[in-house]
Amino acid sequence: MHSKQGHDMKKNGYKAIVMGVSAGGLAALSRLFSDLPEGFALPLIVVQHVHPTADRQIFDYFNSNCPLTVKEVEDKEKILAGYVYFAPPDYHLLVERDKTFSLSIDPRVTYSRPAIDVLFESAAYVWSSRLIGILLTGASSDGSRGMQLIKAHGGLTIAQDPATAEYPVMPQSAIDANAADKILSLDGIGKFLKTLSKTGYPDRQTKIQGQADFISDVET
């Protein structure tokens, strides 16, 4: 039986992961979530483009295949490790300075609400160099600007290899904007996440260049 109890974030290494995904996301996320290790050290916060009336049964599906608790965000909720958080349909999701969530019905960004850029940008201001941003399959450019800001703040940015994405436009947009530190297949992303399972650190150096070198090793 997997333990699904949340715990406070670690004091060292990375503090959080933000992830953006759109078309083709169900298959990509299912693959990544099933490989997450029990006791994962970081909160994983996801914006997926969904219809405003999307069926919440997706959380039952993800919870049956993930060792962490997968849930929809509630306004003012405290952010804890051991959880995978999803933005609710038709609400922008933001991270506040006190490490809580807030929800907004501000206008759509890049034709989307929730918008990946909104989450990524707010998280970059809070966690700075201790944030990981990951952009997966999708059919729009949402997320590119947010990835640029994460990178500018010293965080680590990873784009799914467009050749392995069901819809390559979203990760390719981030790559074209020079916003991705590394380009990895889903398997490569999953292997990297496993290295963060206990401490929030990769297995080797935590400097940005060291992270990049390590991820290259993972991909091979």
C-alpha cells in the first residue's frame, strides 16, 4: 500500500516543480505519474488545458496509478510535498509568497484559463532558482513565456522532445524561444524526477551546469 500523506517541503535543493501540458496530456501525465516514487520530496503543480466543464473523474484515474495524492487545488490551500496539484477548470492558478495557492478568473492568457504562463510566472517569483519548470505535449504556445521567466530566475527548465510529443507545438515553442535548458523524452524526464525523490537534489551537483550535465547522462 502506497503512503499518500503530505509533508512539509524540504529545506534544501529544489522546492517545487511546475508542469504545463495541453493536447495529448492524459497519456503523457499518466506515464510520468506512474513512475513517481513514493516519498517524492517536492510538490508537483500542473496546469492542463481542459474544457470548463471537464469531468473530475480524471483524478480518480490518476490516483489509481500514482503513489502520490492527485487533487484539484483549493483557493488558499497550503502547498505540501507528497501531492500532485491540478488547476481547476476555468481558473488561473497562482503561487503566493506564503507558499499557498490562489485562484483567479482574470481574462484568458494565450486563449487559455487556466494558463500555464500564469502559474509558471508566479512560481518563478516565489521559488526563483529552486524551481523546475517542465513543458509537455500541447498545441499552443502557452508556457513559453513562463519558461523564459523561470530560466531568467535561475530555475531549471525542461521541454519534452517534440519528436516524442503527441502534439509538438507547445514544447517546440519553448525551444524556439530559447527557454528550455534541456530537451528530454518522457522517459528522460521520468528518470530525472526519480533523482529528486528523497532530497530535492539531483544525484550530483546542484549548480545549473551540473544539472544540465546530469540530465544529459540520464537521457543516454
